[in-house]
Amino acid sequence: MKKKIAIILGVIFLCSVIVGTSVLAFANSTQKTVYEIHENKVICSLKTYDETATGKVTIPENYNGIMVTGINENAFLKCSDVTEVVVPKTVVNIGEFSLGYILNENGEKVKKENFVIWGRGNSEAQKYAEANGFTFRVNLTTPELVM
């Protein structure tokens, strides 16, 4: 019996590693922002952002010491009052309709007018902005020596 349980647990573990799914989601207690912690507990993705946010918002490089590397599909879809988003250099994956889209009265995803995405040059943020027709601005907060 113990051997069967060990085999089942091994298969479950192996499947979760192969699929690479996120299994934990945590909400920031001061906001309604939710992050998905990935299996390795070293990286996470922004799942949804606080829909009461307004103006220019900044996605952090890390959440509770875990590096933010992705922005999930539809993450800001309910954030109708967000006009600009600063994307950190750690983000290497941005899902469809993540930034700059809202739902109209018919429940359809529509582009926000004059939406601005801030980020590093040649980053995933810049690629997303260009692919979706949004204004992109370079955001350099800390000077870096490039060799």
C-alpha cells in the first residue's frame, strides 16, 4: 500500500513539474492584487490587479521576495481607471489583453485610448506595446553600466 501511495505521489509531482502550472495564488492584503506563485516558488506571475487602482501604476519586481516574471492574460481588464503601467525588467511573459484593455458595456475587450506602457528598451513590455498599438516609454529608474 505504501508503495502504491509513493508511486501516485511521484506521478503527481512529475506531472506538476512537467506541466509547470502555478498552484498557489496570494492576494496582497492591502489591495485586491493577486499573484500566482509557480511550482519552484522562485518566480510568480501577476494574475489580477486591484480594479480600484487609478492613474499610473507600477508592477513590482518581486512579491514577498519572489520574482515577478509574468503578467497573466486579462490581468488589468477590470482596471478601467488605470492609464499607465510600469512593467519591471523582470517580466519576460505578458499574456493577451493583459495591459491596456477593458470590457465595454457589451462585455467585449476593447483597447483603452491613450494607454501608456513603461518599461526597459527591447523588453517584453516594449514588444507587447508595439504589437498592440500602445504608446511605449522607456523607464530607467536606476542607471546601469553596460559592458
